[in-house]
Amino acid sequence: MTSTEPVALPLTRQCPYTPPPEHLQLRDETPISRVRLPSGMTVWALTRHEDIRAMLADPRFSSDRNHPGFPAFTHEAIPVSLSLLGMDPPEHGPARRAVMGEFTLKRITALGPRIQQIVDERIDALLAGPRPVDLVQGLSLPVPSLVTCELLGVPYADHDFFQTRSATLLSRRVAVPQIQQALQELLSYLDQLITAKEQDPTEDLLGRQIRKQQQQGAVDHEALVSLAFLLLVAGHETTANMISLGALALIDHPEDLAVIRQDPRRTPDVVEELLRYFTIAELGTSRVAREDVEIGGVLIRAGEGVLGLSNTANRDPEVFTDPDTFDIDRGGRHHLAFGYGPHQCLGQNLARLELQIVLDTLFRRIPGLRSAVPVDELPFKNDVDIFGLHELPVTW
């Protein structure tokens, strides 16, 4: 690995409990370095916690995915619907504030009883069925899908449609035409859904946004379709993977599992450490420089793309003592699992609550839960920037 030979990304984890060794080597040897993407683009990779936070908080870096220098994983054009993720000031601030009220801690906490009901129903189904069971299909995917569909007012009968297409969008193992088709099918469905809600606004996030805009004079139909797309796709794949990986980690760390069984008030600490430890959104902090910017002593030129490797930042020994150890007593929320700065994840309160309820309920109701196969035989996936499990066979 030298400065004249960019490392090819993305790389696949060989073990669920550690980032790819090449990522860690970059952090230790050349923390700001050039890397090559499958599209052929060469961009900067940041690996240290301090540098990534600085980049994400700096308005001189743009989130505009249509900029020619923005890191692209494919050389073929994939139409991107404008969403909060791709907005810069001055449009981003008002657009984000318009929906932030839906994700306050108070509003999300009010969803707790319904999330608890959803989790109990899924565990009822697990207990009533044969063993072993695939926890991914039986619990991890259905829970966030149900919660997200209910939040947005999307019929859950269509959840298979969304799961298959969002998985295609997040995969680097399918051809670009399939990705384009999945994207268009999702946007077409959401276009029809928003049109129906405009005629008869429902009591859900999308319905409330429509009523608010109607009171202000006009409905921005395209923006609502884009918002629904973002929340639907982002709302279930990441949380589903964290449910599976969280359950696996606690099965493998029975002493930590015993702590939350004895005192569920410790579950939030466990969730924070799980988020840091796994960092399933590995490359989700991409930007492009608007102008020349110096980060960590390195000059990044205007128009150059930048990736933040959050998985190495969350293992940065300058920030986290003994970072490769899973430690539920670590405390603090200064990890980058939800990003940082103006684009920090809107749904982080919801994701935390789902994880807390699922983990508490799962191990309370099935105390003897264990993996049905050795960890090193589990099928892992590493598609674009999302790391997780294809399946998790468990029994009790």
C-alpha cells in the first residue's frame, strides 16, 4: 500500500466484529489518502474521527450527489431524486426543519407502545414456528419495515415490494439497469401514494406534511415523494442489520447480556456501544469540496470527492480507549454511526428506540436464544456502504 497505488474500495469485512484490515491500515499509516472506487474515480478517504467530524461540519464540502466530483460507485448514470441527503444550504435548512418535528424525542417516545406491540407479535410468531429460525427474516426486517410503513402511512401489505427494491438499490452485486428499474418502481409507487394523500390527507407523517403545506398555500409534490423515498429506504435496512448484529453480539457476550437482563435501564448504553462497534453505514459520509480546503494537514482541491470511513473513525484510539473491545460501560454518544453536522441522521431517535425495545424483549422472552451455526459460518454482506447479515439462524 503506497501513496501512488490507491486502495480499491469498497472492501468486504472478513469478520463482523472488525472493519476490513486495509481500512485500519490506512488510518494508522496514511489517515488521509487516495482511494479508487469501482466507477474508476479516485477520491480522498478520511479515516480519523477528528478529520471526518471537521469535514462533515464544514460548509465548504457539498452533499450534492449530482456534482461530477461527488464520489460515485458506478460510472453509469443512476437518476437520483433530490432529497435531504443531497441538499446544500440554503435549501437544506428549511427542508430539514420542516420535517424535524416528526422525529423529536417526545414524538418518537410516544411510538413506544406500538413498537412494543409490533415486536411482541413478531416474537409470538417466532415462538409458534419451527426451529431454528432465521432471525433476519423473522424479526430484524419485519420490525423496522412495519414501524416505517406505519410512520409514513404506507400499507404494510406492500412491505415485500419495498424490501426487495431497497435491497437492490443498496447492493453493488446487481447490474445498473436493475438498480435503475428498482428506483423508478419505488418512485412511481410513492408518486401515486402522495397523490392519493393529497386528496385525502391521512394521520401520519406524510399526511401531516401535506396538510402543513396546504395551509401554507401549495404542496411540493416532488419534494414529498423524495422525502418518502429517503425515509422508507433509509428507515429499515440499517436498523434491520443493527437488530441482527446486536442480537449476535449479545449472544456472544453473555456477561453483557446478563447486565441488561438484570437492569433494562442499561440497554441504552448497550445500544450506543453496538452502534459504535459495528458502524454498519461504513461509507455514508461522502462529500465533494466546493473550494480548496485543508483537512488534517492535507490540501483537498475544489471539485475533489471525499469519503469518510466511519468504521475506522469509531475505532480511533485517540477518541476511544481500547477501541476494538466491546465495552458497554464506555458511555457517551460521540460516535459517528449517525453521521455528524447538518446532515446527521434524522431518524436516530427512532432507531435507538427500536433497538432498545427489540433487544430487551427478545432476550426477556427467549432467554435461551443462541446462534444455530458458528459465527464464522454466517453469511455477511457488504453492499456499497451498508454492512450486515444475509441471515442469522437461531434456536433456543
